[in-house]
Amino acid sequence: MIKYKRDATFQELQEYCHFSGKDDYIELTEWHNGEGFDVTIHSKTGDKSIELSWGEFEAIKALSVVFETKIEEDTFIISEEFVEDINKVFQDHFENYIGGFFTDKGT
């Protein structure tokens, strides 16, 4: 048997989601091997949980930018500069959102 501690961070959701109740929260727990993290969301609409590798997280960040910038074209080419900009925007966003949980992972 191996015993170890994992890094985790916690945030109440009411500040970010108007659907949230006063006891709703999100918690991220880094995997012991450092290759990803678990996301647990406790909310009045039901608990949710997901496991993400850092690569899956990068893909979500890239796809989310499409929604946030409201690109209306059917297709577009993503340049390396665009991807760097995406990474910077999301790193800043998540540092503010979850207190820097991702700052040491090169995202």
C-alpha cells in the first residue's frame, strides 16, 4: 500500500454561475502522477465529476475560445500564434478562477 497526498483547490460557484446555490462548489484534485486532474462539481442540480488529462484540458481550452470569441465561420485555420494567445487567455482566466492551480503545469 502506498500513501500519498494530492494537491487540490476549491472554489464556491455562486460568484461565477447565477444558477448556483450557496453551498455549490467546484474542486480540482491533481492526479498523483501529475498527468491530469479530477474535477468535482457539487451543485443543487446534481453532483458531477470528470477526469481530464492535461492534453484533454488543452483541447477544451482551444474549443472554448471558439465560443467565447463567437466565431461564425464554418472552418478556420488555427495558427501557432493563435494557440499561444489562447493559452495565455485561459492561463490568466484559470489563475484568477482557481487561485493558480495550473500555474506550475506549463498551461
